[in-house]
Amino acid sequence: MNPKNLFLFALGGIVVLALGFALLPSGTPRQPVHVVLFFDTSGSADAEVARYRLAAFRLSSSLRPRVDHLTIARFDRNASEVSGPSIPASEEELLDLIDIALHARSGRPITKQEAPLLLAERLLRNSTHEAVIVVLTDGGHDDFSSQSHESLREVASQLSLSKTLKKVIYAGTRVGNRELLRNRLTPLGSKLRFTELTDLIREVQER
């Protein structure tokens, strides 16, 4: 594959992929799944962009582009969509959208972890696919007020009620930040997972 494809999923943003019917490695039929992939574009995550690119590229390469739907967005203190949900007809169009998302990098050091979850909850509200939310982030959170704490718990509670949500995966998150997030996202229970970027594909595909 052309090395420039590494930029296809290099941005800070959400990538939403609605996968069609396929087979698991065991040969068992797999139902359509809706993957929402977030990229942290805050200044604190700048050093991780290359690793996020590679993880996103590998994950996306493991999926079936002929049946995917794609939405791109980014988050720091707020989350915003850049495009979607349809996949562009050509690689050039997709690269154009990625360029737009790259230019949307704010460089702000402020990160609010409730921002992507609030947007994901909205995106999944009318989804009929089994859903997996993936957040590529260092886990930095710059608002430790009780209001922010309750905001995270509230959106976690809303997500936990979703009939289609399978799991919420945080990848590449610093160890020290994992416990902070775990404590604030307790309503998600066993649906909340933390993994290394290198294990992301396995975690997404695991039942």
C-alpha cells in the first residue's frame, strides 16, 4: 500500500464507520458494527499524532471499505464534525477531508474528555448498528471541577443506557490518566476499556 495512505486516517477527529455484515476470524457471522473513532487534537496530544495516525491506519485497514460509512471530526475542549457520514468516492477526496481536519488542529492545551462522549452519544442516538466508541487520547483532562466531574458521569450514564453500545475504548491513554477517567466513567461499567494502540484492532474486534 502506498505510504501516503498513512495520512488517510492521520487526523485529529472522529471517524465513524458503519460496517456491513462480515465473518469473524472463527467464521461466525458478525452483525454490522458502528465504530466511532475519536482523535484528541489538543496541544497536549501533539507528540502522539504520528502514533495515532498509524493506529488509525491499521484499524481502518482491518475493516471493509466497500461497506464503511465515514465521518471525520476532532476534539479538544469541544468536539466538532468535519465530514460524513458517507465515504468519499476517491482517495483524493478523502485526503482533502483529512487535510481539512489537520488544519482544524487547534493546538490548545485544554482538553475536556466529556466533549467527544457528548458528540458520540448524539451520533449514536438513532443508530441501529452495534456500536464501539474508540478515543485515541493521552487522557489529559484540564477541568477537574465538580461540574466537569458530574458532566462526565452524566454522559457516561446516558451512553450506558444505549441498547446498541458494545464498548467505549480508550487507546494510547497515559497510565496516570486512566484511573482518573475510570473513576469519572464508572456508569459505563464493563463497557469501558483501556488498551495500548498496538492492541486496538484486537480490542475492537473482540466480542
